[in-house]
Amino acid sequence: MTQENSGVIVGLSGDGPRARVLCDLVAALGARGLVTAVLLEEDSGFDLDRQGKDSYLHRQAGAQEVALSSTHRWALMHEGPADQPPGPAQLLQAMGPRDILLVDGFAGWPMDRILVLAEDQASVPAGGEVIAVAGSASYKVSSSSQNQPRQFAHGDGAALADFLVRHFNLSRIEGR
């Protein structure tokens, strides 16, 4: 497993196709035996906790970190200053080994990008690090470069996963 292979899912915030494409892609990569991690940036803030729970009360009392553990999952909540959100590199240090990392958000972070078009978006200027575009049935990628991004339909997570396996030279881990 590595910590190097990664791709960013780019789309409009709150856009339904982006979430569907990401979920389809995670499922398709998992079906190929690959350990997939997702790094998600949430600009509007969030709280995994619920008022009244012990973990919530501990955070309200001033605990900087609260770890929750159960039979099937665990989570670490870290309280930090609102004006100093962690960057992707800091978050990756807290994540475990993986075969591929998919990132939703962190638009300024330099890495290969998969652009997910909105349902009614008919064209997109390609360039930079865009390696693939997922869109509705009819859209056009306009680019003057020789490296045209690969095109996929929103619902074709299997083909997009195959493309990423080749692009990042990933292989199935035996024994899992």
C-alpha cells in the first residue's frame, strides 16, 4: 500500500452527480480489491457528534481530542482554531495506508483531477491536471492540448475505476 496514488474529484459544491460519481468509484475500486480512502473538505463546517452524548459533553468541557471506538469503526475528533483549518497534508498524516486516495475538495492542492460536470453542463475547458471528465450523455471537452482528458458518463464508475487503475499503475492486493 502506498500514500502517493491520489486523484481529486472536482465538481460544484452540493452537486448530486459529484457525490454519485465518487460513491460509484469507491465501490468499483473496492470491488477490485483496492483499499480506497476519501479525503473530504467541508467548507460549511460539520459535527459528527450529537448533543447529550458523552463525547459531545467531553468536547464541550474542553477536550482537544475525543476518540470514539466501536466494533466496526473508530473516529478521532480534533478541536482546532477556526482560522487555522488543517490542510490535506496534515490530514493525510492521520490516515492509514491505502492503495488510492480520492479527494473531494481542496481545489488548490496540486494533483490529478477528475472533473464531474453538472447534469446540464454541456462543455468544459480542459487543461492543467484534469485527467478525466464525467458528465451526462452529451458534453464536449474543449482543449487545445494533445492530452485530452478521458471522458466518462456519470454512471460509469467501473470504467472510471479501470482508467484510474491504469493511470496510477495500481494492482490488486493478493490475500484480501
